[in-house]
Amino acid sequence: MTKEQIEKVVATYTAQAEDSDYAEVRDVKQAFVSGAKWRINSVWHNMEEKPNFKILPILLKHKSGTIHFIDETPAHWEYMMKYYVRWAYIEDLLPNTEE
């Protein structure tokens, strides 16, 4: 989700608060944006935290910003720590379809 997408959803969400004063709408907007950013970033782990390779596939964020996909246990995690900054389990990035 991009910053622009978050702002668009926030605008729709806060437009429903017509009876509220400006300060309340501003606070709701800030809380919504903060919550969205927290959720997006909460699934990414630092490289010092070694993943459980029984839960694959994994995405790795390279220092250049490129995202790489791995579906097998790498031979040398310490080597990868030099070139990547974060990792995430793909299952944590997928939407929750439970009601």
C-alpha cells in the first residue's frame, strides 16, 4: 500500500465524520495513517532475527531496495545479512480471509 493509497482511504474514512469538528477529524486521520503504516511495517523483520526456514517462502529486501523471493533455506544466512536489510514471510503479507 502506497502513501497515496493510504491518504485516499483516509479521505473516504474521515469524510464520514461530517458532524465532528476539525480537531477530531485530524486526530482520526493521524490515527488511521499511523495504524496503516504500523501494519505494513510490522511484518518486516531485521536481518539479525533469523527466520524459521520451515515457513517458506520468504521475501528479502536488498540494500538497493529490490525485493527477492526465496523458497529454500539459504546456505549462509550470515552472508545474506551483509546484503539484505529486512525479511518477511509471504504468508504474513497476504490478506486475512477469515471473517
